[in-house]
Amino acid sequence: MASRPRIAKSQYSSPYSASDMVAMAGVAPRLAARCMRSTHACAATSSGSISDRDNRLGKRITVWGAAFKPETDDIRDSPALAVAQALHNLGATVTVTDPKALDNARKLHPELDYVEDPIAAVDDADLVLHLTEWPQFSHIDPKRLATRTNSPKVIDARGTLNTDQWRDAGWMTRALGRR
């Protein structure tokens, strides 16, 4: 895209076109609902029961990533924040962490919780969503995190976590596009 004269001369730094960003943001509510259903399915499998709709309320979900891509604080049209907001709207308590974009995210979505440290962000989480492919997230030791959560479950929407390592550390994992 940078070879296109109109784009090369502009300040636009996204590798995605505007229509791509709109399409990704449109998928966010469905992804959020799938995440919530996965959380409930995992809980039903491990605890033996999920009885009523009220169980959807009060889930604690940690979102790793707020920026639309790593190495930026740009949150414009961020699919990660769209998913976080959709989960909040479904009744979850959502904690977001990001190395650079927390201040911008906090201004746009003050109803979400924010934690600077990605390790502290998973405290008491029912689910961790890896939504922006910051290299820092891929280097976190999953063994160190497992005891900090209510339930060690992670969905890797970016495909950069070593799911075998996470499973060996006791995590239930889902990686979008992988088994």
C-alpha cells in the first residue's frame, strides 16, 4: 500500500484499508459472543453446571492489547477494543492491558478497567484474550500466570502464543485458525 502515491505521502500508517478495519470491527460483537460462549462451555465442562443466564454476568475477562496493531498507541478502529466493549456490554468485567495504548483507550472507553502490567491484569480472570500481537505477550511464562487466574483459559486471536507451552502449563487454549 505504501507504494501507492496517495498513501505514501500521507500520515496514514495502517497496513489495513479502511474497509478492512470496518469489516474487522463488524465481526467484534460476534467474536465477543463466541468468547463468552466458550467461557461458559469451558466452565460447564470443568464445574459440571451452568444453570442460568445470570452466569453470564460477572465474568472477568482480561484483554491483552488495545491498539489496532503492535508498536503503536493508535486505537482508531481497534478490533481489540471493539471486542472488549462488546464483552462489557454482555455483562463481563473487562480488564485491558497494552504497552502503549492504555491512555488513549481509557479516554475512549472509561467503562473498562485498565492495568499496566499484563501479568497483574490476569488476576482473578476467567478468560484471557490475546488480541494484539505485542511480542511482550508471547514471552510471558504461562506457568507464572496459571495460579493468578480463576480459571486458566486463553484464546489466542493473533496466533503468536505457543499453545503447546500454554497447555503444558495447565491452560485450556483456543487459537483462532488453529486446532
